[in-house]
Amino acid sequence: MDLALLERTLAERGEPAYRARQVWEWTSRGAASYGEMTTLPQRLRRSLEEEVPFSTLEVVAERVSRDGTVKTLFRTHDGHPVEAVLMRYRDGRRSLCLSSQSGCPLTCTFCATGRMRFGRNLTASEILDQALHFRRREPVSHAVYMGMGEPFLNVENVLASAHRLPDLGITHRRTTISTVGWLPGLRRFVDEVAHPIRLALSLHAADPAKRSELMPVNDRYPLADVLAECRRYVALRRRKVFVEVVMLAGVNDSEEDARALAALLDGRSFKVNLIPYNPTGRYEGSSRDAIERFKRVLERARIPATVRLTRGRDIEAACGQLAVTVRGRQLRAARSTAGSSNA
């Protein structure tokens, strides 16, 4: 829902200021239409249906994994594709992976999204509408900004959307923003955000030359400067930073790579999340044994480390796999067969 349009429309109609709050309360609790909002006059509900679309996104296609993960392909009003994911866990968690951009301009070599044509930043309402789509399906508890795009290239809209997530049942402590280390946005996040939103750093290699090969952004914003900002976050928020390392066979998964990472980090400030590589065409994933050896090196250095549970790989919904325009024919087919339902 375009919340700015909603407020403007209500104001132009002379409605009291609390009407916008009423609409948002119904929407954030999972209402599927204006018609369900029984605290609003019926005439106003009919007017809003005509003047303010219930969602800024149109559902194009949806796929469900064998493990229960759901991936939804949306389209913005101006035709840009966006994907978001609902991950279901046996312990009852319902975690959302949200996109902040259509595509991504940063071209990390292991990520399929980086091979898409970059569209644009998403508005705060377009980010929220991804979450609201799944909230209408079932209660949700966690959110990660790890979908399409670099969140700190769109920091204002990302933070505006994150600040509303508690109304959907996702507290700030259960919200994580992941960055490749885009310093201007990272600095703003550290300086301005007092809420306990978690920070994750997409690092992937401690060696500068190797990291630059995997992630060209490293040439622009060196890792040492990025880690300094991460440590400032830890000092201000008293929360560890998650460090993400996608495990690529023969590239960054040796014990030497692990020792270099351990030398760069400290266990008081960082926790490492090792991510089994989800195939996107260029690399091979590390073996379980290689990942376990890497993990043991970190643990001997007293760096906490976990291995991420992969979700939705069979529907290309796992980490690094969101890339609708790479599969152009699939996207066109989805558009031709999709109904007119809204997100």
C-alpha cells in the first residue's frame, strides 16, 4: 500500500488524521482488502478501493519448495520485477527475505542477482508490500534484508520500511540488514538508527585481492574501513555483527582462508555464518568436509561460527539465487499466465 498516497487521499477528502492509522492497523494485521476494515465507514472503504490500490505490487508467479519455502515474483506498477521469500522452519519461525532494489548494480560474481539488469530502488511501501503479502498468508516473526539489491544503496527506504515491521509482528531484534559494505549507507545506519536492528556483513574473503575479485565493491570501500564501521556499531549497540561467507570450492574455503578470516575478526564483535553455495552457474560449492574444517579453524580462534540451513534451493529461492530477468523466458511466461491478484 502506498502509505503517502493513502494519507494524501484521506486528507483531501477531509477525513480525520486517525483514519490512516486505522487503515494501517488493519493492513499490518493481515487484512486482505479494504472491505474487511469494519471500523471504517462503508462509503470510505469503497472510495479507497477506487483511489488507493491495496498494494503497490502485482503478483506475477509463486513457487513452493519441498521444504515449505515460498518464493513470490512481483511486478511494480512500472514493470520492474522483484522477488521475495517466506522461509518456514520446524521450530515455528517464519522468516521473510525482502528485496530493497529490482536487480542490483554491484555485480558480485557469485550472486545471480548481480547479473540482472538493474531497475531501480524500491520505495518503502514496495518493500513493506512484500512483507504484507506473506503476512496475509500467516503470522511472520523474522525478516532479513538479503533479497535483491544492496540495502544501503537504498538506506532511507529500507529504514523506513524496517521501522514499520514491528506492526506486522517482526520486532527490531528479529530484523537483520545485510550489506556488502556500502560505506555511506552503513555510516548512516550506525549514526542514526537507535533501534536494535541487526547488522550482517557480506564478507566472503579476508584477502583484499580475492575479495575484490568476488566483490568489486571492495575496490571502492576497502574492507578495513568497513570493519571499522562494524566495530563502531558493536560499541554503540552492544550487538555482534553477523559475517557472511559463501563457501566456494577452491576459491575461499581453505584452512588458510579460515585462518586469515580469524586474524581479521574477533569473537567479541563478530559471529560468522558459513553459507553453502547455491548454484548460479560460475562456481562449485564447497564440500561438507571443507566447510566443517573451515568452521573448526574459526572455533579454535574463538570466533563463533554456524553453517546456514539452506532453504528453497529447488525453487531458486536460496541465498544468491534471486534473479528473475536472467531467466527471461520464464518471466515472460509467468506474466502471460498470471492472474490479476495483488500482493
